[in-house]
Amino acid sequence: MTDASTALSAPSELRARAHLPSPRVVRSLVLPLAIVVVWEAVGALRLVDPTLLPTPFAVLKELFRLTTSGELVANLIVSSRRVLLGFAIGTAVATLLGAVTGYSIYWRGVIDPTVHALRTIPGLAWIPMFILWLGIDEGSKLALIALATFFPTYLNFMSGIARVDRKLIEVGRVNGLTGARLVSTVLIPYSLPFLFVGLRQSMGVAWLVVVGAELMGASSGIGYMLNDGEMTGRPHLIMACMIVFALSGKTTDLIIATIARRVLRWQDTVEQP
Amino acid sequence: MLEIRSLTKNFENFAALGPLNFTLDRERVLTVIGPSGCGKSTLLRLIAGLEVPTRGSIHLDGAAVTEPRSDIGVAFQDPRLMPWLSVRHNVGLGLWRWHAAERTAAVDAALAKVSLSKFADALPKQLSGGMAQRVGLARALVARPRLLLLDEPFAALDPLTRIKMQDHLLDIVGSEVPNVLLITHDIEEAIALSDRIVVLEGPPARIRRDVLVDLPKPRKRTSAAFQELKELLFGELFPDERTLAA
């Protein structure tokens, strides 16, 4: 019944798509562009005091200055290093521990309640203790990021392994798979989608926490720059740092999501961006 | 020879099976038939080593079955493929102790038997239901088991595919597999394939009737002998509705 109309519209649709970015990309850009337009208008019409809300242009100018002076790159490298190293430590421990507690009901009973109790302590509450134990330098910052990134990965991976389909376990057993081989052949592949959900959440948390970590006696990093902007009353610097955080977080999330899509291409699900 | 002696299985307060006694030796295909929920799948899971008997024993060629064994192949009601493994790796799942060359040859042969050689590198999500079920069958056959257990392997298929699979099952299984134990609730499937049919009632599952099927193969579903046996089995399965069958 709709044969004629689809036959007519399909080729023109294809032609249009060949020259334009995908509708998904366009759709995702509408809101940020609208915000920038309104924001610039508010500044240009002097509706708000520019010392309270710098215009997008002022923020861009600041970003340009920070980039050309090399300040941005140097500080971004420091922050990224902290994020990635803390993330690597936290999620590595989380993956190992999550595999153990997901697989063994006995060890889940021993470890899991303690983990849940520790999880409720706010990350920032740890800062004084980490400084006391590990000093004011890198150690305490990495510890804070590692601790914060541990929980999302641990919880997701553990529940993934614990939820593995009994029917697939039985297939493994009738095919002679036991112990470590059963874990590596059935349990871990089954729970990889859960692991990637955890890793994405952990990476998000890592960028949140690095600001807190860089508030404690840091002399470099984007969090330090942001703090510096606050101390010296430069809102355009603060907002420039916020934009850098947003872009960095989005970039690392995109990297993990891309890896996940490749690794999980066996999943029979609707494609997610 | 498969020997089942005083086999009993209770789940907590629920008596699922037994005591059950029978042996399977000369008859190539033994079909266990019974109404749903009578405990026939529990019987298969016990023989597969997936459940531990409450009492009694299962012996295959003199050795007790207490856990899954490599000489017992199992195809389940649903294909149960690992979605992250290709068809080839699903079929070769249990062959990890084998040399690579032997494994490849065995997997190729099993896939050829179920006519899926072209799909060796496909992922399960790319297969139709019938194809996935054939992969599950190939996986159960690939190690040339002494005993092949089939748990309603065609129940989820459409009627046409089901009849096609039934007609080809014995060619697919091949002469290397000495005994097949098929669980079904489909009377025609039982008569078309079996040398012997055990009718269960339950729970707890017990043998109601044990019938040797001495009809020439391939069996014509419209023949008088086929219809006669069908009526007999229907009467055993649904004793209250005997008049309806007649």
C-alpha cells in the first residue's frame, strides 16, 4: 500500500544523506548551539554583569590564549595522566575483585558487604586521610581517583558475572568446561557488556574527582587552573576549564564506547551511539 | 549399554522422578514420551550429569554417570549458543583438548552434516531459529559421543522445518553414534524416529508403557501401522480421552 511512496522517497533521501552529516550528529549539536546563541545574546545585550557571566567569545578568547601559551596543554597532560593512571589502578582492582565475588558466593559474602559500606563514604571525605597517609603529592591524588573509579566497575562487573545465564553454564559443563576455563569461556564474555558499562561510569567519575584531587595542594592540572580562576576572580578562566573538562570527559567516553562497540559486535541489539 | 537402576530425584519437597528402572542396549533410538511436566527433562538432565540423583544410579558401559561426560552429547530444546562465538567456535566448544588440525576437521565434518558449512564464520545472531538449532545439534555430535541426548530438539521449530529435521536426523547423527535418547511430547516424532518408545507418567516420572517399534524405516506417516501405534500411544498419554482418539 505504501510501496509507491517509499519507492519515490528512498532515492532522494539517499542523495540528501550523501552530502550532509548524519541526522544523529546534527540532532546532538542543536542544543549546545542554541545554548551558545542565547548565552552570547545575554552577554551582548548586557542583561547580566560580564564579571558574573562572561560571554562565549570571552571564554573562547581565554581558551585560545591558554592554548597558544602552552598552559592548557601542559595542565591537560597532568590532569589526563592522573585520570588515566587512577582509572587504570581502580578499574583493574575492581575487575579482579568483581570477577571473584561474582563467581564465588562464598567470597561475595565475605567481601561485598564491606565494599557496599565503603561505597557510601563520600570521596571527598577520604582526602584528609589520603594526604596524611600518602602525602600531598601525586600519591594521594591517584588514590582518590582510583578509589572513586573502583566502585562503578566493581558493581557492574560483579552483577554481570553473578547474573550469567544458567543455560549457558550448563552448555559449558556438558562440553567439559570447568573452573578457570568455564570462567574465561563463558562467564567473562557474558559479562563484558556489564564491564563496559562500569568502565564508562568509572571514567566519568574519574574526571569528576580529579577536580577535587587537584584542589588539595596541586600546582598543576585543569582543576588547579580552575581553582586559580576562582582565587583571582577570572570567571572566563573558570568557564574555559569547565569546557575543557566537558570535552575531555566526552572524548574518553567516546573512546571506551568505540572499543566496546568493536568488542561487543556479537550483541544482537539495536545499535546505540 | 545404558543402565538405569532405582533412579529417584526429589527437589526439596517435590518428588520429580522415580524410582525408575530401564536399560538401553540394542535399540538405536529410544524415545521417552510423556505429557509436559511429567519429569522427562529431569530424566535427561540426570543422564547428562547435570543433576545428581537423590537415590539410584546411572551407568553407561559400566561406568557410573555422576557429572557431565565427554562421551555423552546433549542437544537442548533451545540452541543455547554462545552469542560471542562464531558458529565454528560454538561447535568446537568442547574440543579444547584436541589438536588444532583434528578439531578443525571434526568441526568441518559436523557442520557439513547439518548443511551449515557456509556459515562456519557467522555469529549466532545472523542465524535463523532452525539454523541455530542445527548448530546446537552439530555441537552435540562433533565429539562422536557414545550416547546422544536430545531434549525436544525440534519443539521450537516451525512444522515444515521440524518434519524435515526429523526425516534427516538419523542421517545427520550417522552410524558413529551408537545410541540416541530422544525426549519429546510429539507422538508422530516418536514413531517416525524410534526403535523403542517409553511412555512416562508423573510427576514423579514412572514408566507407564514400554513399546518396541518394529516398523520398516523410513516410516510412512499415513500407513495403517503408524496410525495404529499413534492411537495406542495417544491412549497411554491421555487415558481419560481414549474415546476422543477413537
